[in-house]
Amino acid sequence: MAKQNEALFEESSQGAVGVATALTFIVSMVLMLGGFVLMSYAFTADHTAGLWEFAGGLVAVVLGFMIPFSYQIKKGK
């Protein structure tokens, strides 16, 4: 049985998520998921176009993972 602990649901002292953080999250998710889709399309294309689609998808996924981590480091959290 769980204990009732009011301190567990205490409000954060850091405040709410800002607009820039939310937009960064949305852009990084679109890049990451779009990159996965683009890489999957590469297997249905011919050889040369498929190579460029896969490479473009890979770049998009890498950027999608890089953006939030570099943003948080610059922000100082």
C-alpha cells in the first residue's frame, strides 16, 4: 500500500516550460521521426536515390538528437 506523501507533489521551483523549450522539443521530434521515415523510404527507391534518402534521414535523426542536448547545455541546466 502506498503512503500518502504531500511533498511528492510539491510545485517545482524552476517554473513552467518556456515557449523556446517547447518549440525546440517539437522541432527535434519532427526531425527525429521524419528522419526515421525518410530512412525507411530509402529501401523502396533505386540504389543511388536510396543512398541519398538514407543519408538525409540519418542527418535528420542526428540533428534531432543533437538539438535538445545542445540547447539544454547552452541554457545551463
